[in-house]
Amino acid sequence: MLLPFFAWCESLAMSQAYRDSTYLFPVTQALHLLAVTVFVGAIVIGDLRLLGWGPVGQSRASVVRSAQRVLLWAGLAVLVTGIPQFTTNALTYHRSWLFILKMWVLAAALLFTATVRHRVAVADEGRLASWVPRVVGAVSLVLWMGVTISGRLINYYG
Amino acid sequence: MLSIVPTFAWLEGLAWTTALRESPYGYPLIETSHVAFIVIFAGLVMMMDLRLVGLAFRHVPLAQIQQRLFRWQMGAFVPSMGTGILLFLVDPLRYYQNVFFIAKLLFLVLAGLNALVFHLKTYRKGETWDEDPHVIVTAWRAGAASLLLWSVTIVASRLIPNNWFK
């Protein structure tokens, strides 16, 4: 169903420029990893706080809110560096079960972070049972590490 | 002149390094674990650096963020080093002359030295960090240097498969 869209992505002038250049694709990959590192750092510091570790002298809400700005900027950089990597080899990704898995886990992680994780993080600390933020922190960690690991494995088993 | 190449060739020829290199799962799983641990480790270091330069977590006292994140940084650093050494041992002849691999090691050492100097010079002042203007300036410099050094280390490590300078 999505095949024409993937074919269109691969036919873009930008995709061709990436395929023709020796340096463009690897440098974009490297910057993508850097952006992912900052993004994961901002997620993990919030998740550690939800788990009851990390900077516990601060409220869950203040740690997660402070990480949010970093998350947004790093997320933007992940997107900007990720899109050309996808369009350059879109038809290969169309056949990759790991890429499809990564996209599903990414969608779940984004949805979970924007809804459940955010609501639990900003809720009054006394209002929730102590296991709730812990479970939310653990689920968030598993989802985001799932995105990172499946993305990396595409190189080998794509 | 004594060459290290025979030692690397010997390492590469060992039964267990050959098995890991040729296994469809061995090398990919070690490399993926290496990347996952580095991302957690360097990500947490960079969160501390962003605090040191005053770009994020400004409400968290400097001393607290350093103390509370240190064990988690080390918890990810040790397995990332372990898997990194394993990756090198499995395929040493591929890496030892690779410019990006050498750059990665160099910047890794510089980042480590930067952290060590900051730790030794500033750490003892503990709770007074946030009131001492000298510490704030030192912390800003250390944080900015660390951000730069870790960024270059990560970029270099991702460029290792592209040995453009043979």
C-alpha cells in the first residue's frame, strides 16, 4: 500500500544527491547518532527520576519539564538527520522487517511519552501510588532502548 | 622496528575471535550493545554538561546532578568499554590503522582527562559549588569542553566503517 510513497521518496533529488555523494550519507549517520545520544540522555534522566533514582532532590515534574526542551531540540535533530537516511534507501526499508518494527516501537514510544509518561511526571507526587511512576519509567526506558537497538540492528539484519 | 601487526594477526586468528567474527549474531549483538551503552553513558554525561554550561536543569544544584548521575554514567561506561575492547579484539587488523578509530580513542582519552581534572579540582568543594563564582566558571569550561569532546568522539565512532584515509 505504501510502496508508491516509498518509491517517490527514493526518487527525490535529495535522495539521489545522497546516493551520489561519498560523504553526505555517512556524515548524516554520524550526526544522527549524536542527536540520538542527546535525546536518549534527556529521556533516561527523566526515567531515572521516575524510577526514584537520579536527581531525587528535585520533583519528578521539574526534572521531566527541564529535560523537555532538550528532548524537543534533540528530537528535531534526530528527525532532520533521519529523514534523508530513510529517503535515500526507502525501497530497501520497505522490505525491512526491522525498520517496520522500529517505526512501530517509535510510534508507541512517542505516544507513551506524550501521554502517560507526561501525565504521571507532572501529577502531584502524593496523588499516585509509588509503583506507578516506577512502572512508567521502566516502560519508557524499554520502549526508547527498543527504538535505539532495533535501529542499530537494521544495519545487520535489515 | 618491532611491529604490533603479528600480535593483531595472532589475536584475529584465535578460535574464539574467529567464531565471534564469523557468527551471524556474535559481532552484530556485541556492536549493538556497545552502541546502546555508549548512547546511555554519553547521553547522561551530556545532560550533566548541559547543566554545567547552564543550558538545562538549572534548578538542580551542580553538586547534586554530579553525584546523582555518576553511578549511572559508570554503570553504562563499564559495559560500553567491555564491549568496545571485545569488538577490537575480534577484528584488530580492521581497526588499528583506521583514522576514525584512532580519533575516537584520542578524544575519548581527552574527554576522560577533562572529567578527571574537573573532578579532582572541583569535586572536593561539594555543597558550596553553586555559591562559588570560581567554581561556576570552571564548571562552565569543563562542561563546554566535555560537550565538544563527547560529540566528536560519537561522530568519529560512527564514521569508523568509512575508512576514507587508507
